Amino acid sequence: MSTMPTMGLPAAAEYLGVSDKFVRRQVSEGRLPAYRLGGPRGRLRFYREDLDALLTPVPAARQGGGHA
């Protein structure tokens, strides 16, 4: 676990440029770790490093290749 400050659901969605619903889906499918404050019904919190890990770089297009 990190010592970095956490952010809430709206801030995490804004950071990723997606909806709150998308972030919740990633949590429920086990793709994004989240932490709750105040028990099982508490607010979700996220570490930025976990959000960054969700982002996948897109490989650069090959040079010189053309479309047939």
C-alpha cells in the first residue's frame, strides 16, 4: 500500500477521463483496486499509482507499412 494521498470516485474518474460508472465497473471486475472509508458502505478511495496502472500504452504504428 502506498503512502500517497488517495482520491475519491469523482476525482479518479476525472483523472482517467471516464465516467464514475466506468471506474465502478473496473473495481467490481477486479481490474482496479479500491479502498473504502467507514466500512463496507463507505466511500471509495483510490491511489493514483493504481489508476496509472490501469492505463495501457498503445503501441506506435509501424513505419513504412501501407494499407492494401
